[in-house]
Amino acid sequence: DAKTTQPTSMDCAEGRAANLPCNHSTISGNEYVYWYRQIHSQGPQYIIHGLKNNETNEMASLIITEDRKSSTLILPHATLRDTAVYYCIVRVEETSYDKVIFGPGTSLSVIP
Amino acid sequence: DTAVSQTPKYLVTQMGNDKSIKCEQNLGHDTMYWYKQDSKKFLKIMFSYNNKELIINETVPNRFSPKSPDKAHLNLHINSLELGDSAVYFCASSQDWWQGNNSPLHFGNGTRLTVT
């Protein structure tokens, strides 16, 4: 089972910031938080990841709370092309290997 | 430059047939994966290979057999196809696996398999 919970869907006006929350209250100290997105009919696309500190790249910013139990992905100026399903993922360590488990994600609709 | 490429993009076949899906990555990664996305859009891991060695084998019928001829290729062969096998299959790769907490997955664009 996925170790994260996200809202099922969100809307955002074009040009505004999209803030996508994620809860990962059972995260352990050495687990990274990853964000991916899946645009319709394409494969999931890596966006950003982080451990403790906030991170920023050309696509988005990731804000992780101090207790690491939740995080927020920020798309600073959402465009119509950002309409996608966004997955927040914590890698799960299990016996001799770890695996990435995708939950249902948040369906983001960017509205003109 | 396609990083992870899968062929074919679409595959329509009848029950009972045997089919293969091919995957190649040009990223120089050590680990490759197969994921299945069903009609409810959940992505579930099926297999993972690290340096041609099988690392992850989830609860998948043994009609599904992955083959890794080299580090850059991971093919999926499916025997005796069933209606329930209809789904989108995604290949992915990453630089590392169990040490790979800092190693994002790179996905192909999927193969839509329809079994009639």
C-alpha cells in the first residue's frame, strides 16, 4: 500500500500557483519524498524529490515540513499543459529491496 | 533523444496468444522495471532487474516472463494472454535500486495492450 495520502482532485486557474499537498506521516528518517506527474496517455514524468530541505528546480518547488510528515509541491505559474495526475511517493524499503508504490495521486485541472 | 523507449505503443491480440513488449534505455542506468497500469489508473510494479539480475518479482502470474539480454534492455513476454491482462504496461529505469533513494525513475510512454 502507498504510504502517502493526497486529495483526489484539484483545480487551479491558469497563471496562478498550484499547491499540491501530500501527507506521509509514517515516513522514516532516510526516506526521500518524490513527485511525479502523468499527463494523459504518457508515462509518468519525474518532477522533483527531497529529504529534509526545501528543493527547487526548473519545474517546481518542494516544501517539506520540519517534522517531514507532509509536503507541498508548488507549480509557481500553472499552465494548461500542467493538467495531469500528480503522484507523491515515498520509497518503501522492504527486506532486501525497496520499491516505489504509486497511489491514486491528485488529478490537477488547470482552468483557462 | 528518447531515454526509455517501448515497442509497440499499441498491441491488440486475442486470448490465448503469446506476445512480447520490448524496452530499451539509453541512460546508462543499472536498473530497469516493468509497471502495470490498470483501468483504475493504479501503477503497480511487476518486475525489476539490476544489472541483468532479477531483483523484484511481485505477485505476477508466471505467464509473464521478463528477459534482460543486457543492462539496456528489459523485454516482457506474456504467454496465453487473458482478458484481464488488458492494461497499459510501462517500462522504467533508474541509476540504482536499493541504494537508490536519490535515484528517480524514468518511464517510457507505455504499451497499451488490449486482449479480445
